[in-house]
Amino acid sequence: MASITQDMKFRLSLIKYADKYGVTKAAIKYHTNRQYVYRWKNRYDGTWNSLRDRSRRPHHHPNQHTEDEIRLIRNIRRRNPDAGLVVFWVKLCQRGYTRSIPGLYRLMRFIR
């Protein structure tokens, strides 16, 4: 992804105009708000990569299953391959699993 997009060129021209004439005039000319101009001025470090859009993907999820829970689920599932979901969940709860049945079902769709 080495290409320079139109958005990046727009942001560079916005920053240069804001440096020369001020943030308020740049926001008026480019039909945006001052906060947007300040955001890109602070982010710009002289390279094109600093003008690139960042990923919106979350870095973590606070309610995500832990590695210990996933390991426990795999071990119990290996020993009880034919158990139904509720029976399987009860066996997990006896060994310290604290999540709900729908949460277990969502996780089991992705792990094998």
C-alpha cells in the first residue's frame, strides 16, 4: 500500500494552508472544522505515511475469552466429543468456567 491517495494529498494541502494562513481560515476554505485541522497538523511528521488513514480495528476486547478458558474448553471437548452444549457447559462450570451458554456457543463456532 505505497500509493498516495487523494485524501492524503488533501490533508497535506490542508496542513500547508493552515501553516501559512492559520487554522480557522484553513477550516473555512476546506469546508471542515478546526478540530480536524488540528488533528492532522499534530499527526503530520513530514512523511506521507503519517497522513494515511489508521485502522479502526480494536486492539483488544475486555470480555474476550482468556487463553486459560480456551485451553479448558479444548481439553473438556476432547474428552467429551459427543456431549451436548448444555451438558458440556455444566462440565465446564464444574471446573471453574463462569461465562454464559451463548458466549460458549459463539466461541465454539471458531475453535476446533
